[in-house]
Amino acid sequence: MRHTIGRGILALGTAGTCLAVLSGASSASAAAAPAGDLCLRAQHQTAGIDQAAFQAAGGELSNVEYPDKTSFEKSKPTEKPLVTGSYTTYEDEAGTLPRQVRCKTKRSDHLQLVYGQDAAGPEQQCKVVNETTLQEVDASFTEAERASLAYPASKVVVDRDVPAFTGWDWLWEFPAAYEDRRGRLHLPSRSLSVPWTWNALPASFRGQHYCTFIAPPYLRRLMLGQAVL
């Protein structure tokens, strides 16, 4: 298993390796995983990647973490090799407390074309990634932490995706989380999904699925009452 981090690139040698992000690490370490790990999981979940079929077709998955918004705006995910992109915003000016992660991934319809029908699909909403993040973060709490949570999992709601219609629209500021009048914490996600079959658009714009997520460490801090909305 190859899982290396260097010069802003987090690489997984095969789709089978990608499952380490989902289940190979402890819940505590998963809750504090880098942004690249989250986008790799997002690619796997939203496109419904089948690890065996993807690997058999020669699939490799990696993520590029962009250090600034300008370079991220200009980037595009690629299908072969399968490379996603991530950009993180932070609670603090020092950039030590991740708040929100934007991920650029490929849609299942394009991956099926490249790697075969069994390699991916059906396409899922971005919200499935936030749902898994909530599960991982909730599992990371000690008994002492769980007894004093500001937002126990029963008071956290994962919202449906809010669709964007252009890249600029998707990049606008979007809340990582918010509280409703009943005191429940909501986790929204913003999505830009462009099917490969939309032939009226250039190929470079098709087969993409962009998502905006809450960063797992920020959700953990919110649930503990250690961060502000």
C-alpha cells in the first residue's frame, strides 16, 4: 500500500488504498485527517467507485492540495490518472484550524467511460461525504467529551446539497455550518455537478463534480463547543 504526502500532493496507489481513508484509520485520526484525505474520500463516495473494478482497469487516485484560491480556481480534476483538487479555508490566520474544504472531483459517468461501467456509479450528492464525516467525528469522542457536547450527533442535521450553476457561483462564500431556531447544528454542502453527456459544453468542463464540505476538525470543535459559527 502506497500512501505518501509530499509537496502538496497526497497520493494513493490504487482505489483499494482509498478505502484506508474510510476505514483503515482510527476514528480519531480520521476526524483530524488532512483536506486531501477528505477529497479522496469524496471522490470515492460521490462517484460510487468500485475499488476492484477501478484497480483492475489501472486506476490510480491522488489529490493536489492548492495553497491559494487563485491556483485552485484555475485547476481542473483529471480522469486518467484520476486526480482531484482541494482548497482549505481556516478559522485562524495562522492556518492551523481547518474550517471548510472545497473539492474538485470527477463524476461517475466520465469514470465509467474511462475505466468501465463497473468502476463507478451511481452519482451521489455531496451530502453523503458530510454524513460520513459526522459519523467519524462522533466516533472520535471520549466518554468524558461525549458527556459535555455542545452539539451531540442527535442535534446535527446534514442538509441536502445547495446547487451552484457556474464555477464562480460555486466558489462564493458559503457557510460551513449554521444553527437553526431549534438549536440544531446544520451541515450544508454546495455542489456543482456537470454530466459528461452535456455535449454543448467543452470537454474540459464536463464530467465534473465540485463539492464544498465542513472540515472534520472544525465539526469536532463545534460539537465540543470549542469553535464559533
